[in-house]
Amino acid sequence: MDADPRVLADFARRLAGEVGQPHRSRGAALLARQALESALDLHWRRRAPGLGECSMRTQLICLPEFSADPELAGRVSFVWWALSRVCHHHPSELPPSERELAELLDVVDDLVGTVV
């Protein structure tokens, strides 16, 4: 992924600030997940070339071993799964609240800040 994770995270944050309709919060979640994945791609290029070609599950399992902050690695894993759940729309599920989305975006910002 060649997208700048800072740009994606910033756009996700701006879109999340306009939450009021379910498609906006889901769109912000999708952009946040793309920012997270793009930041991980940069991380793997520097720390463990080739690992970025593995499945996201494998990358998230390996992240604490290749991270300066294992606690952040655990939060990143949780947030990736949470954002993925939000991105897959199910009619019986509500979109995340503005606060929930902001908390997920905070972790994405933390990751982007350490990688970029």
C-alpha cells in the first residue's frame, strides 16, 4: 500500500467528526483501517521486510516481537479487528458512536506517529 497513513488518518478523523449518518462512521472506519494497514506496511519494510506480504492476522501476531512498544502492538491488533467489524455492515448492528470511533482513531494516530 503506497498511501500516506497520515493523510488517511487525518481524513478519517475529519469524516468521523461529521458523524450523523451510519455511512459516514463506516467510511471513517474504513479510512482508519487503511491508515493502520499503510502504517504497518511502512513498519514491516523497515523492521522485517517480507512480513508485510503475510496475512494481516500473521502480521498482528508478530507485531509485539517487532515493536518498540508491545502494549501499543496489542492495542493495534484490537483496533484492526474492531475497525474490520465496523467496515462489514450488518443490518442488525449499529455503527460505532462518535466516542467509540474517536478512541479507535486515537490508536491509529499513535501507530502512525511511531511509524512515520
